[in-house]
Amino acid sequence: MPGPDDLTCAELVALVTDYLEGALPPAAERRIDEHLESCEECSVYVEQLRATIAALGGLTEDDVEPPVLDALLAVFRRARPA
């Protein structure tokens, strides 16, 4: 049974960007590391994000065709909380 300090998968998803950027406090990072040790699905998810960042992280706006960039920006704007 999970303890009160155990991180849920949904909480990991909400924190994963800061985790990968090294922007979390040490205690939060430890909670994610502990979760990843016991959750194969989240471990795969984080590794897929790392691979995506490695493959696409160096792209600039100039590397993306204007219609594609416009579509991506529209999606991000709709997804951002008001």
C-alpha cells in the first residue's frame, strides 16, 4: 500500500519537465527517483521523453516550416491553463 509521501503517476507527469531540467528541490527529485524505481510505466515514459529531447532538443524556430510552427504554437496555446 502506498505511503503518504509516495508519488502518484499523475504527480510525476505534472513534475517531469522540472525533473528533467534539474529544477526540482532535492526532496521532490528523490520522490520521483523512488517512484521510477518501482513503476515501469513511468520509467518508460521518462526515458521516452529523454529520447525525444535528445532527438529534437536542438531545433530552433528556423528549423520548422512556418505552417508546422504555427500549428504547434496553436496547440501549446490551447493547452496552457488560463
